[in-house]
Amino acid sequence: MFRRAICALMAGLFLFVLHPATAEEQEETFVPEGYRACAFDDYFRELAFISQRELRFNIKEYRYFGDRFVINGCGPASVYNGFAVSFGITDDDFAAKVLLEIMTLLSNYQKPEKYANDFRRMSLLTSELCDNYPTLTEMKSLVDQVIWMEKRTTAKNVKKALEPVQGSAVLIGRINLSQNWGEIIDLAEELHAQGRDEAILTVTNLATGTDDMGTPFCLGDNGHFITLTMQVGEFLEHGTIYVLDSYPRAVRGEKLKDPYDLRYYFAANNKLTGFRTHYYAYHVKPAVVKCEPRGEIQTQLTEKKEAASRSKKAAGTYRSFRIKLAIRINTYGTGTLLLRIP
């Protein structure tokens, strides 16, 4: 959640409905250096993501933790946006109902207007209590199985949890991504070995840091939450990581106009050289920023991947390189892992 000191001054800019681009606007879409389209990009364009700034959420029903959703709603919005990817949610009205129900399910006394969500309670999605929430129940029916990971989320434990799975599934667990990128990389490699390159790894409710921390996706005096998503094949082949953000901002080279009233920290100045020299960053749609290794980094990634099969030392070097590359998209704290098996 975030509460910016300038929020009152920007109130007029907060409240508008994000709308599909017209043909004229599409012609003016910023196409950055290094843009590489892929099939997974198209999947995002079909999904119903949520922005905190949508007028429909600036009502009492969506008031969250003592303030308007536009001010405090990034935590639950990040979880919903992860659901959109993992369950394939495409309808805007259905999205709004899912958001409200998850906010209510995870709040003390089911009163999200007063109490913040406790995301350690994500296991409630697989409990009998969730049966009282019709939209969440319908959402879960979009796949054959929804599984809660009781054990620590490691590649080994996830592999074991997937052994009895037949058909489509979403596996849910908790993970501190900044400390466990190695587990994500190992899990992606295991899924690839199983022929599951279409599987999707998503981690929601990740803190980005405050403005004074100077991280790529930081925001405000009290910070912000985002979601990271990777498709196994795309991630292993190209190192691509997608940032899902309920407060969309302009990337480097984009103009400040609807739907962007601010720039991302990495785009606002010449700081964060490490992030900018390692990644291209561009929008697939307003709520989705695609971060892809730049040409020279991509070359190193490919070379180290090819060498990894030759020795344990080379394999360790490759793994370490991937971890160092991934953590340039700084996040903090423990989030919720959603693994979608198509």
C-alpha cells in the first residue's frame, strides 16, 4: 500500500477509467529499442487487470484499511492481478467481484474497510470458508485443482506436490523472492525438464520500496506492492520477467499522459544504471511492464546456459548469473507464489 504526500494534489488525476486504446492511440504507442514480441505477450492482452485509479473502485464498497482504494489498495490489487494471470480472468465485472471477495476473506472480521489483509492467510482459498464466497469459488473452478503448499516453497517440495496433479492446476504457497530466486530458477528448470514450458510462475504482494530507496519500481513515502510473473519457457530462454502494477507509470521514452501521470524511478532520471544497462523495460499493456535482458546480457545468458551442461562449476556460474540478473528488479518481503499448470 502507499500514501504519497502529494496524493491530495493529484486527486483529480487519480480518478479516471482506463480505456482500450483507439486506433489513433495505437498508432502512437511507444515502441522502445529492443522490443521483441512473443506469444506470452498476447496472453496478457486478453486479461482483465485492475488499476487502483479506476473510478469504479473509488466508492465506499472498496474502501480499504481506512482510506480510499486508490490510496491503500495496491496490496489486494497485486494479489488480484496475480489471480488474473494464474486463472485466466478476462471479464472486468468478474474481476471486480474477485477483488472484493479476496479483500474480505483475508481481513480481520471480514472488514477490509478497517483492517488490512493478512496475506499469510492465503491458505483460506482452499478452505471450506472460501465456499461462502461465490466468485472466488467460481474462479477456482476455472482450473481442475487448486492446491495449498503446506511445506516450505522449494523446487523440491513443489515437484513433490505436483506428482499427483492431473489436468490444470494452480498451486499456492509463500516465498520470499529476494532471498529465494535460486528456488524459482531451479523450479523453472524442473518444469522445463517435465515439458511444462507453458507453466506460469507468479509471485504477488511484493514490496518495491519507497522513493528514497531508489529501486526501479519504488513509489511514495510508504512504498508500494507489485506482482512478478514468468512463463517457464520464456523465462529460461530469454530471462523475461513481467511486472504487474496496479499503479501504471511511464517507462523510459513514454510521454506523461493518460494513463500515466508519473514515471517509474528507473525512467525518471539517469540513476539505476545497473537496471537500465541490464534490462529493456516496456509496456505490453498499461498494467504490465515487460523486463527483458538487453542484447549483450542476453548473449551472456545464452553462453552461460550452453556452458552449464559441461561442468558443475559452469552450472553454478550460470545459476548465480541468473540470480544476480533477476534481483535487479528489487523486491522485498514474503509474497504469495501462484504456479499455474495449464
